[in-house]
Amino acid sequence: MPDKSPAFSIIVPVYNRPQEVEELVNSLADQTLKDFELVIVEDGSTITCRDTCQKFSDLINIKYYHKSNEGRSIARNYGMDRADGDFFIFVDSDCILPSDYIENLQKCLAENPTDCFGGPDTAHESFSDVQKAINFSMTSFFTTGGIRGGKKSMEKFTPRTFNMGFSRKVYDTVGGFREMFSEDIDMSTRIKNAGFKVVLYPEVKVFHKRRVNFSKFWRQVHVFGMSRITLQLLYPGSMKLVHWLPALFVIIGLGLVIASFFNYWFLIPLLVYFVVLLISALYTTRNPKIALLAIPASIIQLGGYGTGFIQAYVWKILLGHGRDLNDEIERRKGK
């Protein structure tokens, strides 16, 4: 055991992801600065990563816990309650950290101190072409408005738990994550509302695999779209123009496709948009195959989010089924 408490506690909830965890832990073993502990919380997994944690226990400070399945938010809170660091860092189990991640974070905190930080995510060279195309669709200004840590953004940056951290003081003041979809945006909003400083550190990036195929990606972004309505109900006025754009893409896109049966010129706006996406993806990835895959990935990203947004907007707002949502979420809160 280390002689003093580490500066950082990296907290990772896990559910049946031993191979991903091994890649993550291996990247942590290569860190140029090792003033951290890794807190793995196995959330009811039937296929555990216990052996991986034991294998690397001589290289880095690892705490391993196995608990009943209650959800990733409660698992993160469980980890924070057992962490010794002054600063809690959250990454997903499907992330790989550059070897200078902790070193860059320490430098950024020294130069620009903050209570809460977030960093961008990108694709690692070892990722599949589909994963790289999905990464483009989730980070491009032309699809998400750059809100996930891009240099240009249509909304103020909001840290997300694939690459996010905050001080112990924040936890003591604000409390833990709530068990809900988009719990990281909810947490970031509560941190901001409590008056804490939130900063984007562009240099502190992670390699994020996300979903490995398009069908799983669709399900993921569909839920994201639905959860945006939940966030609007919890925080009235938080929904911005950028959050409406995927829904508008779905409505206008369908309208243009239907109109094209009468006059094919109505497809021109969609074709122009796809050409812009292709050029942007080709410039970003330098790979024609990935650039071509970025087109269906972007359609899925916008379509999945947009349909989820519309579905939840009709059900929760227009039909009124979102009443008393805050009370329901509080009942499921774990800390």
C-alpha cells in the first residue's frame, strides 16, 4: 500500500467487460505519472475482471470491489465512498488513456485550477473503422455541434463521465450521481448550479471505443435523445437549439425524401449536407473508407437521437407523463 493518499482516484464502474478493463488498466500502468489509485467497482458482473486487477496490482494501486447490480451511477458513488484521492476522475471501461494523461491533468490543474474538469475523446489507431466513423459522428461540429469538447461548439462545454473529474469538496457539497440516463450531464449541471468552476482541458483526452457496431450505436443515441427531455424537465430552460437539431434533421429529412417522389430536386439539400460530412470526415480521418462509413454513422447519430427526442417530447411533455420526474429520480438515487 502507498505511504500517502494519492492525488487522484480513477473510478470505473464495470459490468461484464473484462477485456476492455484489461486494455484500460494496461494504459494506466504505462502512465508517466502514477500519483493515482484505480477504483474498480464491479456492478454485479457474472464475468469479472478480478484476475486482471490482481495481475496489475504490483504495477499500480488498484482497489477492486464486487457488489450487487444497481446501476452505474450507484457504482460510481460506491467507489467515491471508498476512494482516498483528493480528486475523483471518471472514465468508462471502454476507454484507453494516453500515457501522459495524469501528467497533463496535473499540469492543467496547476496552471488553471478548477473544481470540475472535462476532456475530449477521440479514436485510437487500434480501433475498427466503424468505431472511428462513430467517433467522427459523435465529435464533429456538423453532427453534434462540437458540444462534446470540440474547439468550436454551439453550447457551453459539459463534462461527461467518459472523461470527467471533480474534487472531493464537490462530492461533499453536491452529492453523488443520480441513477438515470445522462446522469453525467445532470451531475455537471448540479455542479455548475452549486457555484463550482467547470473547465474544459483540451489536452486531457481519452481514446473512447463507444459502440462496436451501428445497431448498438443506434440504441445508445436513441436513449440520449430521450434523456435530453428528462434533463429539460429537471432543469427548465436547459435545452438549447443544438439539442433540437437532430429532431429537425429527422422531420425535415423525411419531408424532403417524401417530396422527392414528386420532384427529385428536393434531395439536393440532403446530398449537399452529406457531401459536407464526407469532406469533413476525409479531412479529419485521412481515410476514404472511414469517411464513407462516417455518412451512415452520422445518419444513425442524428436519426437515433432525433427520434428518441421526438418520442420523449410527445410522451413526457405533450402528453404530460413527465410530471413528478424529479421525485422519481430522487427515490432511485444512491449514495
